[in-house]
Amino acid sequence: MLYKHIHKIHHKYSAPFGLAAEYAHPAEVMILGTGTIAGPLLYCYFTRDLHIVTVYLWITLRLFQAVDAHSGYDFPWSLQHLVPFWSGAEHHDFHHMAFVNNFSTSFRWWDRVLGTDDKYLAYRARFEAAKFEAKAKGISFAEIERKMVAEAEAEGIRAEAEVERRGEGKKVR
């Protein structure tokens, strides 16, 4: 129910771009905004000291992280290259492509612990194997990659339709 009425708005774009990070339902903006502002508030509560510049810096970094995760690019300066368990664009792109995995935009370990990266890990294994095979055969990987992305997107559309059917009380086979 939450996906259908709230988070689905954010999934209008299956191939995200930086500004898509901020395209969301107002309820989702409030929930995620609470997570962003909670850090400075907790710091202020425990230390009784917080400079407004620190708050601005924190919010700027959180926005950078959200835009980076939705950019569709694996930049050399992206956080996943500095922090190994950080999600990053490549990880979160699968969430937008298939809807069914990789719910974290920050810490990959939550997806690993909760088992919400199984389809992503299988996709990456197929992706790497196909890349290796294309190189060994001397063929272009671009067409194989397009086919794999289309398959993942189709699986996501099927999963989304199943969620909608469940929300309407219909039996899903």
C-alpha cells in the first residue's frame, strides 16, 4: 500500500537522473527529510552545541549523496569508492530498473542483511559472465547489456503489477 500510493511516484523514472532523487510524494519527503535532519538534531541534543554552517554542510552532503545515488553514473569521486559498503548509483539504479531489490540508497549492508539484494546479485553475476563471454568471443557487449536491462525492467514491471493486484485484494498466481 505504501509503495502504490507513496513511493511509486518516485519511480516515475526507471532510469534515474540526479533531480529524480528529489521527485517524491510529500509523505516520503517528510520521512526522508526526518532522516536527514535527525543527525544534526541528535548532535545538538547530546552536545548542546551546533553551528548553522554545520547543518548546511550536512544537508548539502545528504543532497549530494541522494543525487549521486540517482545520477546513473559511477563517478570516481562517488562515495562507494571511498566507503566500500556504500550503495552508489550502480546499486540504486537496479532498484529503479527492477523495483524489487536494493532499497538502500546509503548502506548496502541493509540489503544484504535483509536479503533484498538477491535479484541484484544474480543480475550482476549474469552481467559479469556475459561481459566475459562477449570479450572471449570478440562480440559487442552493448547489445547483450541492452537485452539484460530490458529483461530486468520487464521483471520489475511484472513485480509492480503483482503488488498492485495484491493491493486491490485480487488473488495472485
